[in-house]
Amino acid sequence: MELGGTFALGPWQVDRLGYGAMQLAGDNVFGPPRDRDEALRVLRAAVDSGINHIDTAQYYGPGVVNELIREALYPYPSDLAIVSKVAALRDETGAVLPYDNPDQLRAGIEDNLATLGVSRLAAVNLRLLDPSATPGTRFDSQLDALVTARDEGLIDGIGLSNISLSHLLRAVAQTEIVCVQNLFNLADQRSRDVLDECTSRGIGFVPFFPLGWPRGGQNGILSSRAVAELARRLGATPSQLALAWLLDLAPNILLIPVTRTREHLAENIGAAGVQLDDAARAELAERFPAVRAV
């Protein structure tokens, strides 16, 4: 079963609708899950449904999510692409701290391999904590650490996360980049320039928070009356419409919606069957105009 078609993630061919495991940790992505048994069932249901792209990170928990993935799915299906990210860690209070010197990036990759129980990852993303920072020699040395890991067979591909267009252009001048993870959704399209560049180069673009940031308990996309009405017309839920819009927007968009329940997993998977028509595209473009970075 193909979920939204497929796209190349380096040497891997993955379905465009994958699964983000971040929420399997406790609140604020820290500590044990709310329901460990359900977390394991969600992971197994994701793979049983045909999902072959799972996104994770050692600092989710920390370690909690990777250990859940291993317990639920090991030995892994041969076509399952597990993608992680490095350059951050959590302290004992749950605060996110930089862990991004070249030797720390290497340690982060090795920690992921150990907790997941694998010798190689499909891709690892260099996660920048400050996307506004001008890329320079430090960024180059970070890339070099990932290139070395790829050359030594620890990872199949190098990705970038939370970056600007200038980071992407500097990176592709030095090495192959297989994916980019940036904040992007109907209500926040500031990474359009990065998406466009990825599309033109055949690089997978993986939007995080594809359903938007919750603000004061209200999500600007899911609370939109226009989205709700349009979703009803198309026989979908608002969440499915927002995900279907992303799948429809560009062929290189790979989704990793997060959830901690099988019910929401099934809803997310259903987005692959939602077809937007020209009227729906026009209405969404009017309600949520693209804003490109200057």
C-alpha cells in the first residue's frame, strides 16, 4: 500500500506519508510515555499500515522514544527507513541544550545507533537551534562530521533541520543533502524558499508541525472555520485536509505527522486518500497566502 506515493530519501524509497515518533515520550517530549503499551501498539500499527519512514531523535525522552521503537519493531523490516537528528540534548530538567561540536555530533549518531540497535541509519539531520545564524566555518565543520559518518557507513544520507536557504545552498555546494526538515504548514509558510529549492534539486522536504503550532490551546489551522467547511465538502477531517494540502503542494514533501494514539494514526493515514480539486486549492491559497522569506 502506497501512502501518498513514494519519493527517494537518498538510496531509500519511502512512502510520502510517514510517522513522527516525537510524541511517544512524555509531556514536553521528556520522560516516559503516558501509556507505554499504547505507544508500542502505535508503532506496530504504523508499520503494519505500510509506513516505512519513521522520524526520531535520541534527545526525545531522552532515549525514551528510540528505546520504544526498538522494543516495538526490532528486528526491523528491511524497507523501514529510520531517520534521526543530532545537535541537541536534554538536561535533567528537560531543557534543550546545544550538543553540536563535531565530536558531539559523532557521539549523537553513535548514541542513536546504540539505542535503536542498528549499525546504520537511513539519514541523520543536523538540527540547528538558531536558523538565523549565518552559516560559516563552524557549519562547515559540522557538515564534515556527518560526511565522515556517511563515508564510514554509519548513515546513508545527510539531512538538515531548522535551516535557512543560505544554509541549504552552502551545504549542497559541499555534499549531497537528502532531506530538509523545517517548520512548514498552511498557516506558516515562511520556509517556502527552502521548499522551492529542495523541489528544484530533488531533495526531500519534511515539514515539522504540519498541523501548526498550538496557541493557547487553539490551533490556527484546526480551529479555522474555512478549513472545517472545506474538509466537510471533501469528506475529510480538518487534520486530513491540512496534511493532504501538503502532499498536493509538491511531490518531494514527506510527511511525518506525530501522534501517540492509534486513532489519530488512522486519521493521519487517511489523509493520503484526500484529493484536492482546483476550487479547494484556490480557497486555501486565499485563506492562507504564502509568505516567502525576504
